[in-house]
Amino acid sequence: MKLNQLRALVTVAETGSIQEASRLLHITQPALSKAIKELETSVGATLFVRSSKGIRLTPYGQRLVGHARLINESVKRAREDLEDMKGAVTSELTVGVTPVTALIGPVADCLVTFRREFPNARLRILEARPGQLLELLREGAIDFALTSQLQTGERGFDHTVVCRAQTLIGVRKGHALRGQQPLHALQQEEWLAPDSLTDEHSPLYRLFADAGLAPPERVVECNSMTLLLELCWKSDALLLLSSESTRSPIIRQTIEFIETDQPMPERVISLLTRDRHVLTALGARLHDALAQALRQAYPERPAQP
């Protein structure tokens, strides 16, 4: 496998067209078709099938294109890393955050300091759900992620736990529920959730599963945090929030919190990378600064029983 062949694979996969891919890669269509054919020969498998609807990946092609994206991104970052070493720090750094970790105070402070120190670096911050960040890491689309759900059992990733955040049950101001409520009673309420209940790492799933209860039946799934909060403000639905969300003046004005008779699942805040040792110097600098700032702001404490 050669780099030009892997670039060809990714471009054809993303465009679904030999003609458009050849235009983007600035090579002729015959040269592009030859590169794909040579790649198929080298791996001993058909990667594309052609039909009246265009070109689509075979199962072998789908598997290989994920590796190809990661390889292409790694090569790009390696080149940028070497250029940074020469003194002209102009490389691109992409960091993933979740709605929970985006609210953690020291994060914004670290980013401001980083921008002052490296004003010519291209910094991108991408917010997504924890599962989506994991997929972006697999593809090499982000350098590292500051995530709020520890994905256990994942191989090929380095994760560094930096702090923990409490989980709270939020309801609109003036809600009929008050004080401490038994969890089995809350099982009958309507809930709002940013993650699917099939995600066993999600706080809502863990809250009920840890208590030996089935999850609530009435759940509205919505991955827009802005819309989730609005739905919470305008209905009687319950919403799990992190303790960091209480820093928001809007949430303090519109949401109050209730307690339950069961321990609440903690949010494990982690820095997640494919391989800590192959981060660019720029990426390692921000990764370590975030780790240090969060550990100082949130000293380690025992997890809830």
C-alpha cells in the first residue's frame, strides 16, 4: 500500500465518483483508476463496486478506508510537527469536547493561554457526544478528546482520568417534585436524554441499572443540549446534568435540582487519545496543560460507592 493509493481510496469513497475524485486530486481519471486497481491487487480484495447509482465501497473497502483516513491524518500531522520544530508553529490542532467538559472552568482558561502562546497555530474545537468523539479518534479526525464518559474495554486508546464531576437531576423551577424522591418513583416520570438508552455508558442508563431497575419507558432522546434545556424549562420532564452546569447563570435561573435515594453516577472526565506518544508537540503541550489544570482544580477524591 502506498500513500497516494490510500489518498485515492479516501477521496473516491468521500465523493462517490472517479471523475470528481480525479479533479480534487489533480490527476487524470485513468491514473486514479490505476491507483485503485493497484491497491486492490496489493490487498487481494475488491474495494469498490460500480453500478448505475455510482461507486460504493465493499465491506473490505469500508474497513480499509477507516485505516486510510487515520494514516493520511497521521502523515499530515507528522509533517506539521516537523515544521513546528523548525520554529514556524502553524500546524492545525483539533480537540474534541463534550457538552459537559465544555463547561469546565479551567478548559477555557487553558485554551486562552494556548492561543496567546501559539497565535499562529490553527486551533479547532469540536463538540460532540462521547461516542461520536470516540469514532472521530478512530478515524484520526481529532488529535485528542476531553470526554465525560469513560469508555471501558476500548483497545488502542490511551486515556488519562483527570477529574470527576457529580451528576444532578434537573427539573424546571416550580416543578411538583420536591426534596428527595425514591428512584423507582422517578422511573415513571418522563425523561430527556442526549444519549440513547442502548448506550450502557450513559449516565441515565447507569443511574437505573446500578439500582437494579429497568430504564424509564418515557424518554425523549435529543442530542442538542440547547433544545434539551428548553424542553426541560417548558415541560415536567427530568434531565440529568453535571455539577459543572450550575456555573451557567441561565441554568441557575431556570432549573432546580432534586435528590434521590440512590447514589448518582459520577462523570469521569478523561483525556482520550489514540496514542499519547504520537501527539504532535503542539498537541502534547495542550493535552498536558489541560491535565494539569483540571487535576489542580479538582483534586482526586474517592468515587461514590
